[in-house]
Amino acid sequence: MNSPPLSDADSTACRNVLIVGASGEIGAAIAIDYAKRGARLCLWGRDPVRLLKTIEACIAAGADAVSSRLLDIEDVAAACQAIVADDAATPFDCAVFAAGLGDVKGAGQVIEAADQVARLGIVNFVAPAAMASALGEEMAMRQAGRIVLIGSAAAFHALPFAAGYAGSKAGLARFADALRIGLKPHGVSVTMVSPGFVDTAAARRVPGPKPGILSPEVAANSIVAAAEEGVVHLVVPRTFVILRLLDRMLPRAMRDRLLRALAPQER
């Protein structure tokens, strides 16, 4: 179901790896997975306590070297300047953009609040897209590199209770595909990752069933393997590939009723 590896992807293993969002649970798990492979890591995060824990875990897991940067990517201009500066100091073989926010409409709300939609748009789409563009330009000049963008299977569905989240991830998915096409002739691969439910604190706060839920460690292992192989689009678990097809095939009225029925029950 997943796209095959790119035939012209750089075959050199990722040694110098940037993880944006390393203070989050998925980003930390990806960082630790790379650490076990002996990579040199540059870890970005916005939570100093959790970022320090990730650094310590990566050192213990066998990372060749670990540097870090404390930064909130909501300041998009500063994030783009920082990524170019860090890449100039130690050129990255691979960059994983794992920072993101997940949310649903609040109790009593018809739709999400405007400020919430704006923040989700910046963190989930605008910032990672801008940073990937800035780094992609540098990688293209070297004719080598890998970019991994972490989206969500929610991007496949018009979720009325999480329009800002689903919409921002859908924008990132379309951007990733366009970026991939643009960078492929320059030796740079782009992998889009669309995970379903991952067992994080944020996911546990959302009520309702979570079919096929993955641990952060299992999700991270799949993501790192996809990056190493130059996979175009990774969807995990595979159940969400089927759900994506169903969303496309169902009559609009039936699909709309189904999506409304999926809304978490207010407490």
C-alpha cells in the first residue's frame, strides 16, 4: 500500500540527523531510534525539561554526539534562520520535522476557536513547510539529503470536530508531495509520514476508540526505516490506507454522516 522506495535516493546512511520536535513523545522516540544507530544528533524542542530528558536518553542509547537548540517554531522566521545556521555548522544528512499540535473543538463549541485554528496552522503546516524549504535549498546545493515530514492520517478526512488539525496536516501532505517533486532531481528525498493513533499523552486526552494505536517506539522505528529507504509516503498502521480509500469511495452524504458520528462525546 505504501509507495516504494525512491530509486534515486541517496544510499548513504543518515549520520548527521536533525530532529525538530525532540521534546515531544514521537520526536523523542525517533531521536532515540537514531541514537541506537550511532547517529550524530541535533535536537530541537520547546520544552527544556523534556528536551533534556531526550538528550540524556540519546546519550545513553549510544548517540555519537548530541547538540540541541531550545526554540519555539511558532516564530517561523527565527526557526528558518536557525535551521540554516545549524546546517552550515554541521550539514545534515537527514532532517525529521516531528513538531506538531493536536486538538479538537472545546466543549460547547460548534467549531474550533479562531486562535486555535491559527496556531495549528502555523505549527503543523507553515513552520515545518518553511523550514523544510530553507533546508531543502541547502541540501539541493549538496545534491544529497533526506527530509521527513510527520503529518497525520487525519489529513485524509474532513473531521468536523478537528477541522484545524486535519486541515493543517492536509496542507502539509500536499506541500510534502510538491517539495518531493521539486527536490528529487537534486538528489534530495522527501518522505511524508501519516500515522494513525500513537499512544501519547495528547492522544490519551481525546476520548473515543483508537483502533490500531501504536506505541511511540514502534511508530519511530517505522519512520526511521522509511527515511532510510527513501519511501515517498508512509501510512501506519495499514488500516488507515483502507480508511482513506473508503473516505474517497463513499457518497458525500453518507461520508458526512459518518464523520459527524465520529465526534468525541462531550463530558
